[in-house]
Amino acid sequence: MLETLFKLQENGTTVRTEVLAGITTFLTMAYIIFVNPDILSKAGMPRDAVFVATCVAAAIGTLLMAFLANYPIALAPGMGLNAYFAFGVVLGMNYTWQVALGCVFISGIIFLILSVLPVREWIVNAIPKSLKMAIAAGIGLFLALIALQGAKIVVAHPATLITAGDLKSWPAILAALGFVLIAALEYRKVPGGVIIGVLAVTVASALLGASAFTGVVSTPPSIAPVFLQMDLAGALNVGLVTVIFAFLFVDLFDNSGTLIALAHRAGFLQKDGTVPRLGRALIADSSAAMIGAAVGTSTTTSYIESASGINAGGRTGLTAVVVAILFLLALFFSPLAASVPPWATAPALLYVACLMAHGLVEIEWNDVTEAAPAMVTALAMPFTFSIAEGIAFGFITYTAIKIAAGCIGDVHPAVGILAVLFVIKFAVIG
């Protein structure tokens, strides 16, 4: 049955290899079951219910990828998008989390339509590489600021907006040590380095009395408080068009880039650079975004951490099935998730931020018409505390600088149209 479903021999793998690859992938991305509830709880969502929604959305999305595309790629609520959901849409714009879930659901529908139609490729190809890299890096900087706040290393200040916190406090010290531990473990290629760091800080916090330890295993909490709670009517408010676009835009490019990178790592890329079964993979991913919103979490997306399982030999959807099963088993560890303090997840956020900032390397620094808009994009995200604003500033700046420099031919029509729409949005809505 497994051979029929996943074509193991054709892909040069075995059941044992796929199982080990699935375990490896899960260990490298399991931190999300602790980090996601922590972030979304800031938006007023019930932490225990979000924990269940995170595991369920990851399991369903990963199974879709396994059976539709037969890829060893796992999915879960995306980092950056969950922060934008909580801090940008709910806390920043004062919308309810139900409305934010509605925006995620609608963006998933649009993503599905674009995945079926050739429009997706037109949009992806239209955006200059410098802006794509800047968006990834900007989200990384956004996550870094959230991490430093969660660790109480950075705090608010009435005169300078932010300043250094009490660096002698246990949260700051433990978060710093946790980050060093994670970076060292990842350098040594220790499987599950990130989750080891999170759990190490959690245990240390409990032993020092800095946080409470509530247990390890229990029956799963109820998902009812967040299940099917998205407010679609509220999400259709004209003021939320930019929010929906931000969810869609980031998911679109994050997925495309992740899938291409993972396909290259696994040796799936064709000679012409195309990715086989890419359409099916994107359909699985966009469907996962909608399902994730329905069960009660922010945008579910493909995880670059799947590369760890691919490096371990995973080549088919059986790897993804193993990951999905492990996410379902994780449902029984809700007390452990509830015991994780914000400064224990902060090192994981900061480490992910470092990885995402790597996109700055690929910006054309010798061309100021490319570099300047890229920096505006990347810096605007943490300084405005909004991914959507950063994207908007980037498109407007890119188009304006290119036109002023006499390089209007470099501006793709799609980029120019979006820049004009963003200007109108700021002028009319704010």
C-alpha cells in the first residue's frame, strides 16, 4: 500500500528512511506548538485552544501535502504571519481575532484561486528579487523585535520609544543563554536544537521559580473556543483589504520560495528549473491556510525546516505523514506547552529571525534603485510594527525611485499598479 501511494522505490527510498526523516523534520519544527499559542494568546485567543488548533492545522496541512503532491514537506502556522496576526491586525489595528481569522480564510481562498490559475506565476515573476529578499528579511527583523520584547531585553520608553530592559533579570538572562544554546546546537547539527533550547529555558525557569510548571501530559484541551470562529463579514470591511493582501502576499512568496528551495534540496527540480507537481503542492498549501483559519489559527504554510528531513533521506509524502502523526500525538502535551514562558520561546523567535535576515545578502547593493527600496521595506516592518505597511512602503518606494531615476522600464506593470493602489489606500483610508 505504501509503495502504491508514495512510490518509494521510484524515489529511491525506504520506509525506514522516510520514518526517520519524518521524525527529524518534526523535531526541527516542533517549537511551533509552543511559540504559536504564546504569540496568538497575546491577541486574546485562548492559549490551550490555540495549542490544539496549531497541532490539528499542522497535521491536516501536512497530510494534504503528502497525499496531493507526494512531497516530504511539512506545514504549520507560519512564523511572522502569526506575529502580524496578533501584533499587527489585532493589537495594532484593534480588530478582533475572529475578524483576523476571517482575513486569513479569505486570503486562503484567493491563494487557492491563484494557484489554479496562471495568475500566481505572473504575480510571483513580477516582483523584483530585491523586494522579495527584503520582505523575508523584514519579517525576520519584526520577529527579532518581538523576541527581544518577550525576553524583556527591550522595553518601552516614553522618550526613545524603546530601550534596554533589566538585563540582570532571570527572563533576560535565560533568554540570552537559550539563544546561545540553540545557535550552538544548530551549528553542531543536533536534531531538534531549537526545541531543546526552548525546553531547557522552560525547565531552568521553573527550577529558579521564575515561572510555574503545570505538568507534561494530559488529555487534549477543547478546540471549541476557536473552532469555526472566523468573522467573514467583518473581514470583508474595506479597511481590511490591505490586511488580506498582506496575508496573501507573504504566504504566496514564502510558499513559492520555500517549495522551490526544498525541491532543489531534494533533487526534484527539472532541467528547465520547474518544480514537478508544483500546482498540487500550492493547492495543498492554500487549502491548509483555509483549514487552519477554520480550526482557529493564523496562516498555515510550508516549513523550510522540512529540509532537515530531506537531508536525512526523506523523498516522498510518507515523511510528511510521519510528521502529521507526531503533531497529533503532541496534542497530549498541552500542560507542557502551557508551562513555557514567553522568554523561553523568545530564543527560538530570535534564531528564526537570524535565518530570515539572510535574504539581505542577495540584495543588489551596488544598485541604489534596488537597495534603497529593499532597506525601506525591511526597516519599515519592525519600525511600524506591521508587515503590511512594510510591503506597501517597499512597493511605493521602488516604483517612485525607479521612475525618478529614469529606470521606468524596470518596473513591472503589476508592481506599478500595486504601488498606485497602496498610495490610494494611504490617502483615503490611512
